[in-house]
Amino acid sequence: MSSGKNPPNVTVHTENHRKEALARLEREQFDCVVSDYEMPEMNGLELLDAVRREHSEIPVILMTGGGSEKTASESISAGVTDYLRKGTGRRQFVVLANRIENAVSHRRTERAVRRQIDINDLIWDVSQSLLEATTREEIEESVCERLADSESYLFAWIGKVDGGKVVPRVSIGTEAEYLDAVFRDGRAGDESRSSSRAVELGEIQIIQNVDDSSEKWREQALERDRSSRAAIPLRYEASVYGVLNVYADHPHAFDETEQRVLSKFGNSIAYAINSIRTR
């Protein structure tokens, strides 16, 4: 099983028993599963079926020492991503590495396309709701609520600038405990720094992988299945109205296209708040 890091920095975790492998898939996020066909407790197709029941999109590559056309046909029919006969020497590992990279790349591309369509629809719907708001509070609550209720994001909150620092202002859902935990006693770590930097620079700030973050925020985020986050400044002309934070449940969720969409969305929110303040 390869972890959620980009090639060529691939981390491999090996499990020798079915239960341990499935349990690890439940605990951690992986980009690909590589399985032998012949195993003591079950064959590769039975493992594939077990993986697919809980992780329908993860690529699964099946390897076999012998194999036959019947085995290959059964594997393809069962939905295996790729089927590979074992070879000799180092070349077989080069081939396997290429197959893994191709499978992961293909999956990420498909997921990115679907996600971008969903994001565009979501942002359009939220933007339309801003036209009906009559107060700043309505705008902020509507934004956080609609983003948090969507399938694209897990949680959203808007922070305000207070004494040069960003502190939570509005959050929707059951995540007050999380915000209290990371902001308690001013020890918000990456949460506070990236939000403050977004406001200071007027540019979106991304944490693409919790594993690369400080231990305090990493521990809190992983407990709630948050793997990446975007801090979006709410700025209109010279006025700063805070920062919007959104979270996704997998690493590298925010590609360049999504970052541009969210940056423009932040400007739209700031414009709506400015219009209400002007009126």
C-alpha cells in the first residue's frame, strides 16, 4: 500500500495478513493497494472485493506468480485497476512502480475533474445566496453553513483580525470544540499563521497535507479526518473583512484551479460585506 505522498516520494507499508491490511486502510489514507493473488487467508480477488466495499475508488493492482488468461479475465471483470505477472530481477519493480504511478495519476485526474465541477456549482449557489443577505452576519453564516453542508468540504469558519491576529468569528456545525482546542491560549500554530499570512499578503494560503504541519494542529486535524485546508482572505480594495477557512478530507485537495475559484469567491464575499456596510 502506498501512502498519500506524491511520486517519486512514495512510502510503502506492508501487511502480511488480510485483517491487518483492511484495518490499516480504515485508519490511514492510501493512494494505491498492491496485492498478491495467492495468499494464505484469501486470494487477491477476495481482498479486492473487501477493499471495494469500503474504498470504491482506490486503485488496486494485482500481482501473480503464474497466472492464466482465466485469472486475468476474472481480475478485470472484478474491477482490478491493473494486473501484473511477476518477473525476475529489478525490472519487475520498475514496471510495478510505473503501473502504480499511472494508476494514482489517473485516479487523481478523474477526482480533480469531478471535484471542480462540484466546486463550481457550490460556489455559484453560495454566491447567489449572498444577494439575499441584509447583514454581514447573514453573509458569514450562509457561507459557512453552505460550505460545511456540501460534499466538497468538511468544515468552514470565518475569522476576524484582532490585534494583528486572526481569531474565529463565525463557524457553523459542531466544530466549536476544534476551534477552542487549536486557539486555546493563543497556541493555534499553523491555523493562526496561515490565516494571518493570508490576510497580510492578500493571497490564499494552502496546507495541502496535514502530515507536513506542526504536531499540535496535525493531531487535532487528523482526529477529525481533515487532511488539507485553505485560508482565503476576504479583501475588497483596501478593506479587509477577515479570512475564510475551509477543510477537505484528503491531501492535495486544493489544486491551482480550485485556488483561483476560491480566491475570487473570497473577493465576492468581501464585496457583499462592503456593499452592506456602505448601505
